[in-house]
Amino acid sequence: MAAPKKGRGPAGGQGRPGRALALILIAMVALTGGMFLADQPTPRLGIDLAGGTSITLEAKAEPGQESAINKTNMDTAVQIMERRVNGLGVSEAEVQTQGKSNIIVNIPKGTNSAQARQQVGTTAKLYFRPVLTVAQGTPTPDPSASPSGKGSPSPSPSGSASDKATSPSGKPSPSATTQGRAVTGALKADSTPTPKASETPQASGTPTPSAEEQAAAAKLQKQFEALDCSTKAGRSKASQGSKATDTVVACEQDGSAKYVLGPAEVDGTDVDSAKAAINQQTGQWIVQMEFTGGGAKKFQKTTGKLAQQQSPQNQFAIALDGEVVSAPSVKEALSANAEISGSFTQQSAEDLANVLSYGALPLSFQEQSVTTVTAALGGEQLKAGLIAGAIGLALVIIYLVAYYRGLALIALLSLLVSGILTYTIMSLLGPAIGFALNLPAVCGAIVAIGITADSFIVYFERIRDEIREGRTLRPAVERAWPRARRTILVSDFVSFLAAAVLFVVTVGKVQGFAFTLGLTTLLDVVVVFLFTKPVMTLMARKKFFASGHPWSGLDPKRLGAKPPLRRSRRVNAPTDPKEA
């Protein structure tokens, strides 16, 4: 068996360091390219650095209803609040839960904070409204078309409309996404209502609208024609400021359709419960609803009227905060129990059930604190954080140069690689998961400088220990690595574990510190394994380091190295039989 060649280390260790360096170089190029492709050249700044308003809300439940404060309902509340603040034109607002009963709303600068506070602090408004007219969700191309012309619907507070869903131009409109859904249920034999003549839209003798009512109808028609549901701003402003008793225009949540809706006859507090289920006969997902005693009577009355109408006037819209969540058609008069069926997936059925349940919950939010940070103050904090980081980095560099001399070059290159990876990943995490760099996160990055430098020091000291034992540099680099590797991994594992625990048990801005600390700890392992060790292997082949130059930081005399190990063994071995 052939003996291994001298000077050769394990494959992939001393033999092929270029592979590891190529891998980390490719990663750096890919992350940098992704950062510019995502048009995110800088990390996203948090409220405390960029300026803005942070609102803390605490969920409150009625006595005996404490179970209403649960993850499902809190997540639904977060979604509702996100729609509200983004409807104000705030594209980067953050809404997130904090603990079990708190919600944090971070609103960037340039937003009307008073209006935002009013929006997020108000309980969601859920109404069941009859559909009068439905059309495509974009503005009508011909706004001059007469609303009373042939084939055109005439939305009005009285509820009169054509029997078919048409656009104001008189052309058939694409069906709304929820028009294929139907509501069914069962009533007692004697509970089916008989609508009075005055309640039937087709009844003769309908009073002629007054001039004021005609003007209101014309205004509503004009608003309906101009309504653009393809934008968030358009959807949020559709029925803004309206009351339950008003006839309003509204948008489908996805913007595919727009509606004229009659006054609300049932609201969210009339819903006792709602849940997603599978129809045992068809195997399709449905949403089952149960109403309270008073709600059942109101729902029975309105569905009794709707069941006698033609599409789309036989539909009722479930409107949450002015946006139509679903608009199923009614086939029969319903009461306490009803189910909505048609084109549901499990997720869409659960989402609708959550919306219906949330509207019935005795859940409100109380404002706990409001923190306003000006852009100037945020800029000062960021500047102070960067200065602190620069001072810390300068002290580390001075120490490395003074103590390790030439080895400091390897450490500085490793810090540079770690900084590039950290910066690019933080920039990409902004649009990816909403990560925002706040002041505690900057502190975490500063602390990470010491953690990263500590890993280099551990490895350098192991190498110097090997040289003190009399070994030359190349075998010292390879023999020092296994012991240094174990120490670095244990140290980084403890740091990462502390960061993970801190992230889980804390809330708010402290989580930014924990997240940054955990991220940089993981990157420390990557940099040490894929950059520092391979570069050290390459440098050990250079004469400047291998010869133990006084400025290399590896001078055997300066380190107090022992004579070579083999020679020391011969000297220490007893040679005189009398001495044995």
C-alpha cells in the first residue's frame, strides 16, 4: 500500500480549498444580483429608523366570551386591519400579532396617523345587503349612457333593477366570482313568510320617486359607473362613510365585480356561528351558518323576498368593511340554519367562515399605546447605531492587527464577506417576509461582529498552539481545524439557541435583535467553513506565512515554539543504561 505524499491533507481540506471559495463566491454574486433584480438595494427600515407611528391594540372580549380571543380570530383581525391601513394608501404598513391578545400596527411616515388610528381601532362591520345591480369591476367606458335607457339597469334606493346582470352600457356583464354560489336551508312548514304587496318589487302601484330620490338615484348611478375596483384605493373608498341604512356601491374583494347594494337588513352580530364543512352528498366544501333568534327572523324575512326575484336581485352580498366577500343567490326563504355552496376550496370556505364568525364575535380592540417617531429622530438613531458599529469594528481591527498582524488580513476579509452576506440577505428579506431593520436589529448586527471575530480568534489560537508544539504551518493548519471547528460550532450553537429563545419569548422590536443575532450566527458558521478555513489553507502555502515572517503573526520564536517534536522525543529518551 503506497504511503501518502508529504504535504497533502485530506481531500477537500488542505487539497481543494478552491471549491469552497468558489461556492461562497457564487452565493455572494447570486444574492447581490437578486437584491438589484428585486429593486431592493438597501434593507427596509423599521419605524424607529424611518419614522412613522406604531400603535399597540389589545383585544377585549365580553364577560364569559374570553375564548373568542384565539389565534384564528386574531389572524382574521390582522387581515382586516391590513386591508384598512393599505386602503389608506399605505403600501408598507405592518400589522402583526404580539403575544396572544395584542396587535401591533406600524405605519410609515407620510400617513395620516389620526385616520389610521380610527380605522384600525374600529370593530369590523359585517352586513348582509341585497344585490340590486352587478357589473364588471372597471369603470364604464361610456359614462354618458342613460341609466334609464333600454337594457340598462337603474340602480336606485327603491331597489328596482333589471332581471339580468348588465353593465351600465347595456351589455351583459361578466359574472362575479361568487354569483355561482347559492344559499340553501330548511324552514318549518309554517314559517315561510308571505311577502306583502308593498314588499314585492313587482307589485303594482309603486309610488313615483320624488325629485330628491331621482337626484340621489342619478348620483348613485354616476358613482357606480365611475367606480374602479381594480385598485386598492378604489375598493376601500367605494362605500366609505356609508351607513347600514344607505344604498351603496361596493367592490368584490378581488376587484372582479362591482355592485349596487341595498340597505342592510342583517348584520354580523346576528350570526351565531359559521364553519366550513364538506357536503356529505356532493363531497364539496360548503359554509354552514347559524343565526341568533332575532337574526333568524330578519334573515327569514329578507331571504323570503330575495327568493322571488330573478338574478342578480335574488342575491345577497356579505360585505365586510364595505367590500363584498361573497354574493350567493337565494333559492328559498331561510331562517336559523343556512349553508352557502358552490366553487369553494377548503381555504376559501374557511376564510369565509372566519369572516362570518368574526362579525359575530364580541371582540373589540382597545388602544394601549401610540408611539410616534419623526424621520429626523429616526435618522439620528440610525446614525448613532452606525457610528457605534463603526467604533466596534475599528476596535476589533486594531486588536487583530496589533495581536495577529498578518493573520488580521484573513480575519478582515472574512468580516467583509460576512458583512456582504448579511447586508444582501437583509435587503432581500424585506420584500420576502416583511423584515424591517430597526434599532435593536442594528444592535444585533453590532454584537455579531464580536461573535464572528471570536470564531477567527479560536481558529488562529489553535494554529498558534500547534506551532508552539513544534509543527510547521501547513500541518498545524490542518491539525488545528478539527479542534477549532468543534469549539466554534458549540459556541455558535449556544448563541443561536439564545437568539431563538429570545425571539420566541419576546415580542415587538426585541425580536428584531434576536432575529439579526440568529441570522449572523448562522452566517458566521458559513463564513468560517467556506471562507476562513480555505483561505487559511491557501495562505499556509505562501512563503510569507509558511516561513514564519515576524509580521505574519505566526513567528515560531515570538510564539515560544518548542524544538521539532521528533527531535524533542530523541532528546528526552534515555540513552545511557545507567540512567534507566
